[in-house]
Amino acid sequence: MAKEADSKQMEYTPDVQKFFLALMLTNAELYTRVMNIMNSQNFEKSLRPVAELFKEHTDKYKSLPDPEQVKALTGIDIKPIENLTDGVQEWFLDAFEGFTKRQELERAILKAADLLEKGDFSPVEKLIKEAVQISLQKDMGTDYFADPKARINKYFNNGGQVSTGWPQMDKLLYGGFSRGELNIFAGGSGSGKSLVMMNIALNWLQLGLSGVYISLELSEELTSLRTDAMLTSMSTREIRKDIDTTELRVKMLGKKSGQYRVKGLPAQSNVNDIRAYLKEVQIQTGIKVDFVMVDYLDLVMPVSVKVNPNDQFIKDKYVAEELRNLAKELGILLVTASQLNRSAVDEIEFDHSHIAGGISKINTADNVFGIFTSRSMRERGKYQIQCMKSRSSTGVGMKIDLEYNIETMRITDPNPESDSQSYRPGNPQPTANDIMNKLKTQSIVSSTIDPNTGEIEPLNRKIVADVQGSKLKALLNNLKK
């Protein structure tokens, strides 16, 4: 009999719905706990006036109406429950949550069918997802004083702090990137945004993590070829000449690394396209995806709203929020990139105003880094990463200098064992100007050797200037004439 009774209750008949209203009228605390998910449209048509009265009365007078008042205004007799037990109250919370979710889902499905007939597919998933996610807030949050040790360990361990593979950056971020966060590398055209992301992905693969590189710009083959060069320490020229050796090295190193997929998606894809692909990867290959690289944010379109692609501020705001929600939903490390605007072209110190599309994506991101480099820096094997925003550390404004191999495109920490000045608050920072000064051409004055005797000629007799600079060289040539 008890099972039959439970079955009838789960059918949410008009009597059950009326019982819900009676429980709320009896105990105002129960109504307070469910008011955020309560919708009068979910009730039987005859009971909707009561549900609407509850909402209107509490909004205006901050209390539920009296039973006699309900009868007078709606014509429906709702009698309070006598001797209400704790067990019934707990049952009500579970049952009302299930009732609301079911009613909202039914209505969403009917509305989705109409949209599908009209060919309007975009809002369908949002409708269904919002209905499924309806729930009462039962999580009371973290009891701050209860267990500080467990709370701190949860953040640093279970929170997913993962090394970037660059010790300097790990120190700046107090351990590395965290799962469920949005990390953005911003750079100008040709600055190496993709290379930075590929290098971090390779670092994580060598740590044993598995992941996906999603490119909305480069082809899967080119992305993979660049990773071949980084992984095997061979230039693309060497790879082309010796494909067999490349294959052997990649397969050997692959046995010690996590699993990796490179997927090209068309520009203007959205987060749902990315989510669907990740789901397929997990189902078909069994890979547990630890990280996702999205190359890059500016080419992704939002799902939740229809936005003109030219309205980059609004578009990027929604895309950044959706990517961050995806990272939290899947518990993954997520890294993407963004373009710097024209005003950053001649700059060597980046700030929020240099981000294309404005500050909307920075507000959402957890960590934002600017990539500072130039052709001469890359030729000399230098990259600088500038921290523009960090929620988990005090690294904003700090810079780290990395080494770059122009042949293999590998970016590494130049001195991973050293305690860099970048991480000591109050110490002078190596600025972009410092790097540029180091790279500036210099004149070297030296003694010459007599080709006949082999002796070093005195400085006051003959001086040769090794001049690196076209203007100065031309001036010297004119003086000789």
C-alpha cells in the first residue's frame, strides 16, 4: 500500500498539488525554501490562482495569506496541516523539486517542438538544459572554521592546480593553472598565440594528462606538424626529409605521454559544438579529457544569445562566460587565446585597453597573459609573458622570460632551477625595455691580427669596428671616400 501511495504521489495529481500548497500555508519556511523554483503555471489550472496569490502576497506584504483570505479571494479551500512532522517536510522538498523539474521539462519539450518546426534550433538546448538543472539550493556552502586544513588541501589538490611546465609561471600562479578556470593568452597577429598554447599542451601531455586541441584557424595537419617539431626536437625541414625517424620518435614518446586529439572546427563554431565533440571523444575513445585548448576565443560564437559578429564586446563577453562554464562543468583545464588590438602594436607594456573587443572577456577570465615578442626576439630565442590578470595570485604586472627554439618552435623555461626576481615582491622586474636593450645592435671594437706575421696589431694603429647598423655602416663608408 505504501508503494502504491508513493506511486500516486509521484504522479503529481491535483490532490498532491493541493497538498503542496497546504504544506506551504502551514509552514511559511517551506514556502521560502521553494519560492525560487515555484511557478504557478506548473499547477493544475484550478489551483493556479492560489499559487499566484502566494507569490503576490509575499512579494507585497512579506507574509503568506491567511487560509480564510485564500478561500475568499480564490474560492478554493486550503486547510493547514496539523501536527506537521520533520519527515513530511523533507518529503515535500524532494517531491516539490521533482514536480517542478518535470513540469518545466514537459513545457520546454513542447516549446522546443514548435521551435524545431520553425527551423529555430539555437534556443532548444538552452530550454531543455534550464529545465533539467532546476533544483533546490541544499548545499550550505563551506563551513569556514570547521576544518581549515581539509579546506586548504581541497583548493590546492582537489582544486586541480596543475603545473604549466614552466617553473617561473608556476611560481607566479602559486602552483599553476586550476581546473574549471578560464585562462587567456593575448597577443598580436603573428605573436605566437598558437605556439604558446601548443607548448603548454605538450607540457601537460608529458605530465601524463590527456587533452584536446581545438583549432578554429589552423588545419589539423599543420597543428600536428608543429607539435611533431616540438616533441621530437626536429625542425619541420628535417621532418620533411626524414619522416620515418619522425614517426618512430613520435610513437616512442607517445607511449610515455597522455592521449591527445587535434580537431579543426570551422570559425563561428560555438561552445555547444565544442561540448558535443568532447562528449564524442569520451564516448568513442574512452579518453578522460583533462585539458582543452581553444584556438581561439575571438573566432567562437555565443550560444545563449544572437549577437552581431561585429559587436565584439558583447560577443566575447558571452563566449568567455560560456567557455568558463564549460570548464567548470567538465572540471577541465581550459586555455584559449585572444587578439590584441591595433593600439598594442607599438607597445611593450600591455594593459586591459590593448585587448581586442574591450574588457568584457578579461572580467570573466581567471588569468590573462600578454605575449610580448618581436621578430628580432624570436630570432634570438626570446619570449616574454606579461601577467595582466590573476585571480589566484598577486602576479599582476609581473613578467617571465622564456627561451624559444626557432627551429623546433619549443618554448622552455631558461633556468627552471633559479629563483627568478619575477617572484620576489619589491625586487626590480626585468621589463620589456630591458629585453629590447639587450637585443639592440652594438659596435664591437677590437684589435686586428696581421695576416703576414700573425701578431696582434696595436689598437692605435688599426681599429676595426664590427658595426651592426646600416646607417652607421653607410656613414663609415662615406668617411673612407
